[in-house]
Amino acid sequence: MYYIGIDIGGTNLKAGLVSENGQIKATKKSPLRFENMEQMGEVLANMAVTLAEENGVSRDQVMSVGMGFPGPVDNKNGVVIKTVNIPIRSMPVAEMFHKYWDIPVYLGNDADCAALGEYYHYEDKSIESLLLVTLGTGIGTGIILNGKIHTGINGCAGEGGHIVIVHGGEECSCGRRGCWERYASANALIRQTLAAMDADKDSAMWGLVGGDLSRVDGRTAFEAKRKGDAAAKKVIEQYLCYLADGLANYVNIFQPAVIALGGGVSHERDEDLLLPLQDMVLEMCFGREADRHTRIVKAKLGNDAGIIGAALLGM
Ligand SMILES: [Zn+2]
């Protein structure tokens, strides 16, 4: 038996055929194209049907189709409330899908699906809570509590990128100021790196990018810091403080067993990222003298987490 997971992004659809033990058997990717909202059911059903057929899996071998959308969903009623980059508002996706394939359909928020994927594949099966924090353009978070996605009353729980860590700080796209993602996302780290380079023309960071500011990325400051560059060291120390502040807020509220960090930044060496973070967060949290603490680890599934998690919605 198989489960299909579809990850709906602003520009692409990615679908995966997932086995009962949560492993991907095959994936399919296509650009997201639809003229009007009514076509969405057909587009998604086509994707699922073709994926199964191309891999020699008949329709009755598929148990369910799960979908992760970039926005809040009402899974109970099969409705996508709204999405960030696609013009979808109050769309009854499950009903639209059923016109083409009558199969159980489950909806989730994409960050929540990714968290579910990480939770399912975490090596210690005894844990019941996990927070996935993905550092990218912004910060995406997904909360697993008591083994289930915590969606909140309107599907918008787990928008951790928008907790305020600097009162009156930088303006955020959500309308508030000082949101965590303005300081601790990968994009924020790049901005902080550029500012430090601008202030210090002798920094080794200039050499690393060959003097070309468009080559600055989330690794630049980490790499220069390892070469002993003082400006880069300051950037990383400050960045880790921002990151630790938000993580400690989460730990003080619900003490997840595990925090998994995802996104490009999470691939930095443990001694530069996870180990200092673990110490800093512990230092800021209540119960630091207890013998059990939230473990901060690297997310395992990468880009497949969304597909696997969407498929798992039906398990
Ligand atoms: Zn915000």
C-alpha cells in the first residue's frame, strides 16, 4: 500500500509516492499552472494519478492523498483558507479533487507537514513532541505535540517566525516590528553579513566572495569566522544570540523533546552552530538544572520532508 504526498509551492508542485514505512518510492515535479481556481482540483488529481500510473501502482493500492499548502488549512472540512504566494482563498480542495479521484484527502500547512515528516523519521520513537525550525527566506516552524500537528483554532499556529524578539525592531512583512525571522532567518544572516562587510573593508569576508557582494550567502560569515576573521566572528556570535532567543522562547513555552533545525544554515558544522546553540538555549531556559533537556538537532529529510509529511497525514 502507498500514500501520496503533494507539496504545493508558489511555483512548483512536488508529489511523492510514499510507502507504509514513510520512505519515498518515487517523486514527480511539475510547474504549478492553472488558469482559474476551479482547475486546481484537476491539476492536483492529474499529478497524483500520473505519479501512481508511471510507477505501476494502481489506484486501489493508494490509501490516501495528503497535500501541504503554504498557508492555513481547515483539514476537517477539506478547505484551504488562504496561501501566501498562490491566489487561493477558501478553496474546497478535497471536494474539487474528489470529482477526479474519490479517495481520502488530507490537508496540512507545508511547514507542519515537514515537521510531521521529521517527527516520524526521528530515531528515538519514544518522543511525543518536536519543533521544526526552517531557516530560509523567513523562518518556518511546525509544532508536533502529543504526536500530532498542533494547528491551533484556525490553522495558523506555528508561525514562530513572527514572535517578536526586538521590541520596535525591524519592520516585518506581517505588519509587526522586530519579528524573529527579521533577525534569525538565512536572509537575515546575509543582511547582517553584508552590513559587517560594509563596515569593515579589511574583513576576510571580502576575499571569500572575490569582492562580489552578490556572492555573499549564509555560509560567508561562518567560513570567514573559521579563518579567524574578527568581523565575521562578531556576525556569527550575534546571529546565534538571535537564533537562541527565539528557540529559548519556544522551549520555555512547551519544552519540545526535540528541536530540529532545517534550511541551508543548519548544514554548518556542529561546533559552529548546534553545540553553541544548545548551550545558549539551555542557559536561557527554566529547568536547566533538570537532567532532561530539549535536544537541538539537524533536520534529516531536507526538501523531501514536505512530501513525506503530507503523505503521513493519511497514516
Ligand atoms: Zn512578522
